[in-house]
Amino acid sequence: MTNQTNTSETSKKLFGGKRASAYEARVRQVVPGYDALHDLSYLLLNRAVGDGGHVLIAGCGSGNDLLSLARECPNRTFTAFDPSPDMMDLATETVNTAKLTNRCQLLTGTIDNIREDAQFDAATLMLVMHFVPDIDGPTGKRHLLKSISSRLKPGAPFVFAEALADRASVSFAADLDLWRQSMRLAGMDPDEEAKGFKKIVSQMPLIGEPRLRELLNAAEFGEPELFYREHLIHGWLVRKR
């Protein structure tokens, strides 16, 4: 139960209450090209699995990922989970409004709540992993990636996006400042950006690309293909070996 408890508490802190209800507006200020990122993910999955398939959506948030991947794909089904009860309430509302209930299974919890013998045709993990600590054990990045991989069919595509950076890099401070300026241009309140975003980023367990590749290889994924980048946010497509 340690995994469930720790993950749930972190999720409530970052995505509970008012943060959950404001997520869709806030994320478009924080992530330049947020909707384009989802459009590209949709197109990549369509190219890989056609207009069907059973897709695992890890950390589904408010349900926007699911809604994007469901459009014009009436034969596609979903299993989606998120540890935040407030975000899952929003996801449920999204699914009900879009009349997708008969094609979706929604679970409040973590990857460990998904059946170990499940074999999905594809999976997504959008803007989640930079909140997951880079530690061994059931709450770490390695466990999450390995657990997603073990639930995918061989050759299945995995689309994910995260903030990726080496804090020790000489360009990190300049890259972060540029990202912050773009959020202000997108309408984020300067005080909110200066306090809230700075605090969140300071606590993010960011990793660099070499470490990401190491984790993907350990999780039995193939060579990652970069398909999106805006500031520190990177979007990748890999396949289960």
C-alpha cells in the first residue's frame, strides 16, 4: 500500500481541488503547443495501430488525452487511470459528455491497479513522468516505465511527453527563463508564475536524455523517436521490443 499512499498524496498536492479544476486552462499556458502535441500523438497512434486498438492511458488527468485519441476512431477502446480523485472526476465528466462510457474503463489509482496480464495495443503517458521521482522502487520512473512496458504487446507504440533537462547544463537557467517568459505571453499571471511555477519546477525530478534512454532500454523499449519539442517539454514515440 506504500506505493498507492505516497503516489496519492503527491497527486492530491499537485492536482487536487482548485488545481484540478484549473488544469486545462493552466496547462495551455505552461505547455506551448499543448493541443498540437495531442494532435501529433493522435496521428502517430493512428499510423501505428489504425483507428482501433485497446489503449492504456497512464495518468489520464482531466480526460483530454482520451478525448483526443477517441476522435474519428469508433473502434478504439481505452483503459485510463490517474491517482488523483479530483482529476478522475473531471475525466469521468469528459467521458460522459462525449458519450464514450461504453468504450472506456476509468480507474482511480496507479499502474499497479492495472491487471498484470493485460496486453494493450498502445499506451500514452502525457506530461506525467517529470513528476515521478528517479528512484528505485514502486514509486519511481523505472517501475512506471517497466510496468507500462510489461502490459504492452510486442511492437506496440508508447507515446509520452515530459519536461526533460539536465539541471547542471550551462543552458538550463536560460532555457528555463525563456519558458517562463512564454507562459507570461500566454496569459499566466506574473505573480503566479514567479511563485507557483518556480516552486513546482524546483521540485521536479528532472532527468536528461541519456538517463531517459537508459530507463527506456531497461524497460525493454526500442529507440525513441522525438516528435515534439517546446522549451523543456519533449514528446517521444517508442515501441515495445
